[in-house]
Amino acid sequence: MEQREFFIPLPDDILLRVRYVKSRGRILRFVVQLETFEDGSWTPITRYDNAHQFVHRDDLRPDGSQIKSPPMAFATNEDAFTFALRDLRVNHNFYVERYRQWKRK
């Protein structure tokens, strides 16, 4: 099995933390997590993963609670992984700003 973790830097102290486990060229498990540098440390904002045998998104709130999306249907884990990367790259500003709004409340 192949395991990898890497980071994709985005503008304004934002990054994607990407982890996956592959076997025979197929993704078995993955996490794509959006993080921002807040108050001197990297803070997770939103993550996609396929823990619990289904793909879902967790939106992380400043108080430590999570908003869990319902399970998402994809033909393959590769499709889900690609969707997660694309969504967080394209919409990172939305997710980070929403987190900051929650923090101000």
C-alpha cells in the first residue's frame, strides 16, 4: 500500500492538507482538509474524507463543534477525492470567511 501526505499552498496563509492510502492504483482512504494560519497555528476549517465507509464533509467551528454533511455518492473514491480537491481550491475563501464569521459571534 502507498501512503502519502502533502500540502497544497493557497493564497493568504491558506493550505490544503492532503492524505491518502492507495492499493493497486486505487484510493482506499483519503482526507482533504482546508486549513488557515490563525492565532499562530494552523487551524482546520473544512475537511472531506471517506472515514466510516462513506464520503462526507465536516465543517469545523471555532468552538470545536462540527457540522457533518450527509453522505455523498460518488462512483469511485478517485471521483470523490478529485471533487474534494476542486471544491476546496475553488471555494476556499468562502469556507475561511464563514469560519471567521462564526468566530466573531
